[in-house]
Amino acid sequence: MDKVKEQAASAASAAKDAAAKGQAKVGEVQAKRGADGVLRQLGLAAYLQTQNRAPASTDSDIEKYIETLKAYESEHGELSAEDSPSS
């Protein structure tokens, strides 16, 4: 009976570890999607500036996007061209 209890405890521990790893991966994916959205907004703001169609708040928006990306990089590592989808 002790052996069965030990195996059950071991299985429960393995399941908890797998669940924790799964949660961490979900968190990473959500953070990456958030960074992708900020990068898109930054690109759109830069494009609108080059076309002289940017609203007056664009400069402050760009600063906000850059600060958000810096915070992402400090937590998740540097962004790189390899992170972006191929054209």
C-alpha cells in the first residue's frame, strides 16, 4: 500500500510540474503577442509620420511604445529580426 501511495504522490508531483510549465509557456506566448501588437502600433505610427498623416500625439505614443518594448525586453530578452514573421 505504501508503494501505491508513493507512486500516486510521484504522479501528482509530475502533473503539477507539467501544469506549471504549461502555464509558463502560455504566459510567454501572451507576452509575445502583446509585444507584437506594440511593434505593429509603432510601425503604423512611424509610417503615418512619413506620410504626414500622424496625429499630434504620435511622438508621445512612439515614446510610450518604445518604453513598453524596453520593459518587454528586460523581462523576456531582446527582440530580434528572427522573432518577426517572414515576408
